[in-house]
Amino acid sequence: MYLINVVIVLVGVIFTVVSIGVNHGNKKKVQRCKVLTKGRVVDMQREASTSNTDGVATFSWYPVYEYTADEHIIRKRSSFGQAKQAFYPGEEVEIYYNANDYNEFYVPKEHTGKLIMAFQIIGAMLLIIGVILFFVIKLL
């Protein structure tokens, strides 16, 4: 019974730590990427991943952006994939890039904040459930 409790708390901690790390990384990227430019989506790449437990493939869509940074044409794939295609080739987007590293960028329209919040909520819920279970098991 305690093993289940430990696993729930551990998974809650993992979700919480991952959300904090991703959030911190995003904030640092926003601080470094201050130059605004217009870019466009030039491609949408569909990538499959298979779960080891059930073998079912899931797909994520990754936009490929093209933008100009000090007369250099940059073409980069986003590291943020989504289950549904959120962008379409030819679509114009705002891109912020790092003046010291043109390959580092972010697109505010990607909405990574929702994913971070989901991880934080799941992590907090699992931690709370784990603590409650600990006290319930202790009383039995």
C-alpha cells in the first residue's frame, strides 16, 4: 500500500519539477530573444511517437518557421509540437529572436503556458492525493 503512495508522490514531484524547469527555460528564452520580426510557417512536420506499453502511435505537429535576422534567412523547426495542427504553411507569425544567436527564437502564438499549467496542476493534484493517502493508510 505504501508503494502506491510513494509512486503517486514521485510522479507528482516529477510533473512539478518538469513544469518548473520548462517555465524557467521559457522565461530565460524570452529575456534573451528581444528582437521582433515577421516570419512565416513554411512547413508542418508530423512526427509519430509510440508508447512502449501499448504500442499505439500518437502524432505531433511541429511548425517550421522562416524569418530574417540581420539579412540572414533562418529556417528553424519549433521544439513545441501539438497534437492538432495549429499552424498552416504560408501563415505569417511574430517571431522574437536572440540578437546574439539567430537560431534561438520563440513564437508567442505557440501558447506553451497552457502545457506548463497543465503539468503544474497534475503535479499538485498527485502530491495532494499522495499526502492524503499517506494519512488515510496511517489511520488504518
